[in-house]
Amino acid sequence: MITIEPGMAFGTGTHATTRCCLEFLEEATASVEQESITALDVGTGSGILAIALAKLGASRVLALDSDPVALKAARDNVRINRVRRTVRLSRCGLGTVKGSFAVVVANLTAETIIDLAALLQKSVSAGGYLILSGILKPKSAEVLRRFSPRPFKLARQTTHKEWVTLLLKRKG
């Protein structure tokens, strides 16, 4: 169970994109073939996806957001959910993140995902998963072209009303 007080930040768990991300996070964390799961949440908002990752067994979660109001809400939610030892919040940009992660989630807009495509690709370790959401249906093919067929393959796609969420697996 996750308790969320979003304040002025995005992410209460009721929006279709957040719900689809949560579903794919469960699938990805259960499928990762690593003893220690590391994760990255790009655009964390309220912190709901980072908290979910911690509760799903990630040993380390880095949650990024450029909005100080969102980071304050996320910090409060991380504390309330007792995952401070696992989730690290940062205002740094994706370009400054070193290393790669078994699970990366970005619930943004299609345009932002396209702009960050190269950095998102680099952030996923071999055999890892990338979850992309916040994509309106007309933009989904364009987003998918940025990641597939190399170095990712589409593992699953879901559509809820006008929103598309992609689960991509990086080739090992």
C-alpha cells in the first residue's frame, strides 16, 4: 500500500498513465534477472512510481524532477511511505546521471520523451526495462520509432482512452 499526498505535484495514482506505469513496474521488477534491482524514475512528480519501485523490491531508486515543488511533495511521500533508505531524490538532469539501471520509468509527455530518447536509452542496462508513458495515441508510433527495434524490443503496450504506455526491453 502506498500513501500519497501530491500537493501541487503530478501523480496520485488515479490517472491512466500512472496506473499503467504501476502495472508495468510490477511486471518489469518481477522479470528482471538481477539479484539487486536498481531503478530510475525520470520526472518523479509526487514520487509515487519511485515509492512503488522501492516497495516492489528495488534496492536503489534514483528519482529525478526539475520542479522544486514536486521534489518537496516527493520527499514528504518518501518519508510517509518509509522508503528513505531506498529512494534518493534529485533535481539533477538526466544527462548528469552516471551508470545504468535495470528499470527506468518516464511518465512525461511524448515530446519530452523524444527529446530525452538518447539519454533514456543510455540509462537502461542490458536486459533491463524502460517504461514510457504520458504519450497521446497519435504520438505513440513516433515515440516507439525512437527506441525500437534497436536497442529495444516492444514487450508490451497498453492503451487507456487517449493514453499509451510502452514497456520496452533492452536487448542483452
